[in-house]
Amino acid sequence: MQPSPAMQALIEQIYHTFRRYQVPQKFVVCCEYCLSQQEQKALRSTSLRAIPYSLINAWNSSPGPDPQNSDEVRYFLPRLLEFVAQGHFDNIHVVFSLRRINLASKENWRADERAILQRFACQYMTDWVSGDEAVELQYMLEMFFRADIALAPLLDAINS
């Protein structure tokens, strides 16, 4: 799926908003079987925008014990959101694509970081209404619910 021009511009803003976070030297993951040392090395040595979907998905699918390291989540978040916007996750996997956001403590998240997440969710819903993708509404709402993103503005976005 090709993101709308508005979504592409928002993704650039997301990269800018989260640019202060550095690549983690240690990852909060379940175990080395879920995210191998080789994959961890690749994540550390590949620029964020060049990380392939398979590698970010491996990281995203292997959360360790709660809470997650919120700096780690915020470092990878722009690339993860970019893949969500491009439709790389199928219906069932899109539900879990943003769960690490909710597994990380958001107490120290800046207001602009929380606000741009909400803007992403609203733009995603707006694009969905005007597009022809087969993602079902319930999956999208559950994805954002699992990321602790307010749902009322999303419903407003699709009703306007």
C-alpha cells in the first residue's frame, strides 16, 4: 500500500520527533531464540531507515519482560509506523504491531511524542476510509487500543 502524501509527510515528522533516541546497545527481548545475536547486531549496525521489515518484525515480535525500555521503543517507532502505514502487516498481525508502545512506560514520553502518535492514528484511519485496503476496522481499532491511543478521535476521523 502506498501511503498518502499526508501520511508520508507525517512519517517524516515522526522521524524528526523521535530523532533524539539512539540505537540501543542492549535489547529488551524475550530470549536469543526470539531475536538472535546476529539480528541484534544487524539492528545496531543498520541505519533506522534501512532496517528491513523482516528485521523490525523480528524485534517487534520478541518483547521481553515488562516494562519495555521506552527509549528502545521510541528509537524503532518511526520505522515501525512507516511499515504499518505501508501495509506490511496483515489483518491479524496489524493488531499486535504497536503493542510494544503499551508495554513501555509512557510516563517520560514528551507531549509532542504522544500527540504525533495520535496524529498518526487519525491519519491512518482517514487514509483507510479513502482507500481500498482490505484491513478490517476492528483490527485497526484493536491495534491502536493495544498501543493505548485514544479511539474516539479515530472514529471521528472516519466519520468526517
